[in-house]
Amino acid sequence: MDAIPAVEREIAKDIVKRGLLIAPLVIVAGGIFRGTEGALGAAIGTAIVLANFWISAYAVDRVVGTTPARIGIVSVVSYVLRIGTIVAALFILRNVDAIDFATLGITLVGMHLLLLTWEAPHISMTLGAPGLKPGAPVTTTGEQ
């Protein structure tokens, strides 16, 4: 029997890779528009978003191969805990003068939406190749 592919981990790894690619741009933009506090808010927001995606995939990846009920329970509990952690972080950071709170919030929402939208075309929705879409087959000259 073939091993179950780590689809969630593969997708999260791709999202985090893309997030790390644009993180410097987001942080610089935060700095340009809102100064040092904006850059710090953008950096913290980006880190929270990337950690959120990674933890989500890790949690579900741990229970793949068990029952659908267990996967569902872990997914829901993980979601509630991750959202709770984001809300707690916002509550704690809201009065920190060194962070521009508006930039932090915009980065949290914007990065989630941007990365999910960016990743969507790369996901295969077939059971034959779940996860990221396989690349185009490589052909050598002379083959049809």
C-alpha cells in the first residue's frame, strides 16, 4: 500500500515559501508608510500569518490516516486555538507603542488573503494527484 501523501504539509510549505518571498517587501512597505513602528508591525503580522499556516498543516498532518472524525476534530480545535492565539496576540500588542497596530492588523488580514489567493491556482483538486498540481511532463526530442 502506498504511503498517504503529506498534502497539507506540502501546501503549507509552499504557502510559507511564498510568504517568505514577499515578507521583505511587506516589511519595507510597512516601514515606508508607517515608519519603524509600521515595519515592526508588518514583521510581526507576517510571522503570525506564516506560523498560522504552518501550525495548521502540522496539526492535520499528525492525524492523517486516522478516522475522518479525528481529522475533523483536530482541524476545528486547531482552528479555534490558532484564532484564539491571534486574538490574544492582538490584545497583548494593542498598547505596545513600538508597534503600529493598524499595520499589524492590515498585514494579518492582507497576508492571509494574498497567500491563499496566490496558492489557489497551484492546488490540484483531483483525487489522482492531491495537493500541489504536478508539473508538466518533460519530454525529450523525438517523442510525441
